[in-house]
Amino acid sequence: MEFSLRTADATTAKTACLVIVAAEGKLTGVANAVDKATNGTLTALVKSGDFSGKKGEQLLLPVTNGLGAQRVLLVGAGKDALNDQGFIKLVKAAAKKLVALKVKDALLCVEDLDVTGRDMAWRAQQAARLCGEAVYQFTKFKSKKPPKVALKKVTLQSSKGSATIKNALANGRAIASGVNLARELGDLPGNACDPSYMATRGRAFAKNNPKVTTKVLDEKQMKALGMNSLLSVSAGSDNPGKTVIVEYKGGKKTDKPVVLIGKGVTFDSGGISLKPGQSMDEMKYDMGGSATVYGTMQTVIEMGLPINLVAIVGCVENMPSGKATKPGDIVTSMSGLTIEVLNTDAEGRLVLCDCMTYAERYKPQAVIDVATLTGAIIIGLGHHPTAIYSNNDELSEQLVAAGNESADRGWPMPLWDEYGEELKSPFADLQNIGAGRAGGSITAAAFLAKFATKYNWAHLDIAGTFWNSGANKGATGRPVPMLVEYLSKVAK
């Protein structure tokens, strides 16, 4: 999608749809200018009760005499100032309406909105991201393809031209690109998106890009490295596991990289500890961490951030078979720590821990793993924030701040020694689950913490935020915006 900035009078703009956000009880800025240009049309609509300006209200005007636009979409902003989430909800609804109207272009006016603590650059970036996300379609497996989204261009109205705002629009577009890549990978079924497919997509980053290199480790190479914990998860599948390493060298050679690690369980049956059948189809989303890491890499490359970034994606399929790992089996991880596998459905941590040990060779400034790790986190936090665990307070605070700035929120969780005590095994160095169901997300993070002793590390549990169920079933692409915001700050 194309984004641009317009500073000329909005009433003369030649556009398929002019989107005006009007507050309740008063017409200001562009809304007032449109009212004058149309001889009091908006005032008449307010007086007749057809439009009040209440938050979330929408009214389409197909006839716009006096304007350059073919039609006008009025969006109510309510009486009070909007917060971040209120702004996002409003713009998202407007973008959805533009897609439904099948217009090819639109002029979006959000400058007159009162958004608490947010300048025009922030609004511009969010608007571009949300409009870019609104055009996402997943129709690959439809025998009769629905019409492609018509919306190709969105122009943002601003009273002043600014390189900062133009850059914000470009960044918003790049973030939407990464979010939509993560959504696409997540929405693919397990029979299309297996470890080999993820390796192919990883190699694509390096095509015609001298700043990017990709390496794929097969099972023989992983065995030689001692990555037996990861391999224990793929043991039951006919689809061999892969570890994909994508390196982006956008910074100086001497700059230590940030390493992102993604859980790439392309389908999780639970293995021998078989999951219940209900909603098992959604376990195609268990590679959400790897999809997020790929999406973040996509955005970083598009933005050309001056940073060194390494993506490590451990891709496996967790299936039951005669070769599958059994509850009670003991494996030796790449770090040398032995693990008693009490539950084969607690497999994501077995994949991540070997990738975390592999990350040590980069001497990173920070390592962040991203994983749809535990259903327990949904009980604790619901579907609104991503859970943040870390062995470094500063890193945790940076990620929380990045989530607040990007409106892709995260919440810090405890990682006390007491939780690690629950992982003691009588037969191995540790077991892969805690003593019981209580605090399941925390004990999972505590397990990973034992493999993060040589660098600053954070773990993002995205089981509650990467996909939606029900009528709106589909991947969300979170937390790509949070990670891009964090990396942007690191790059500066």
C-alpha cells in the first residue's frame, strides 16, 4: 500500500473517500471546513440527529457537492480526549469501512483528534500501520477467490509538511508489512507450513540483499552440535526439524547484535502427551514465535535500521509415533544440562533452550525469545498484554516502554528463584514442567532462565496475543510492533 502526506486544503482533494473525525458537540478543523464548503451539510446532520459525533459512530455521505471527494465518511470521536487504544480502535474501524466500501484511495484526517500525549508523528505511524493491516487477506486455499482489496493508497492530511511525519508513515507501512507476514505464516495450515517451508521463507530474506545471510541447520548438523533437546520434540514426526539462522548486518561490525529467538512448532499435537481434540486445529499457531521473529526481521530490513540483528528459529513438528519422545525420557541439551521430559506437550521450552545456547556464540547485547509457550498465561493475563519475563530489569523496562509506545502492550511478570525450585528432578538436572498447574507460565519461563546465564535475556509469552479464536479467528501478528519499537530505540 502507498502512503503519502497532504498539506493543501482537504476540501479540494480529489479522492474516492474523505475520512473526517468529528468530536461530539462541535465541528472543528477539517470538519468545520467541510461544513462550510458544503453549505452547512454537517451542521444540518447534527441538528437532525443523523450524526452526533459519539465515539465510534460512522456515517457515509455519498453526495459531496462542494468537495473534491466523491464521498465523505464521518467518524465520531466522542466528547473527551482519546487514549492510545481509543485512537487505534477508531482508526481501525475506519480502515475496515474503507475496505468494505471498495474504494481505491482515501484521504484520512486525524490531526484534529485530541489524543492524550501523542503527537502527529505517532498518529501518522499508527494510522499507516492500521490501514496496512486492514488490507490483509488470507485466501490462498479458497477455490473461489474473493475480490482483492481495492484500497491501494491512503493519504494523511496534515496542516504542516514534515520529514518526521513522512518517516512515520514509512515506518508504519513497514511495521504493517511485518505484521502481515507474521499473520500469513500463522494462518497457514500445518500441512503447508512445516519446518522445511519455514526454512525456505528464511532463505528468502537473503535473496538479493547483501546485508542478510541465512543458514539452515538440518537434523544431522543439530545432532553434531548436541541440540538433543530440540531434536527430542521432532523425533515423532516424519517432517525433519530445522533451525534457521538469519543474520542482518545493518550496524557496525563492532556492534553486538540483538538476537531474537522464535518457537517454531509448526503443529503441536502434544506428542505422546496428546492434547484434547477440541480446538487442536489452532495448534497450527504454535509457531507464532517464529512468525513474529520473521515479521520483525522483515520490518527491520524494510526500515533499514542501523542495527545488527540475528533471528534464530527452531522449527519442529510435535507428533506422536513409535519414535516419539515418551514421558520420563531424559535428554541432554546443547548446554550439557540433562532434562527429564515429564510432559511432551511442554515442548516449546525444549526447542527454545537449545536455540538459546546456540545464541551464546554471537556474544549478544540482548536475547529475546518469543513463544506461544503456555495456555496458563491466558488465565493470568487474558488476551490483552504479552507477558514479559527477564533476568535484567533494564531490558524488561525497555520492552514494557516499547509496548506502551507502540500500543502493543506487554506486562512484566515475576521470575523468582522459588519458581525454579519446582523444576528439580530426582533423575536429571531438571524437569520440563513445574510441580503442578499453578504458575505454569512462570515455571516455563524459569526453565528457560536456566539457559540464559551468559547474557541479558527476556522471554515473551504470546499464547494469549498471537491469534484470535471464534468468529474472528486468525493470527494478529503481535508482538511485531513492540519488538520493532524496541529495536528502533536500540538502533538510536
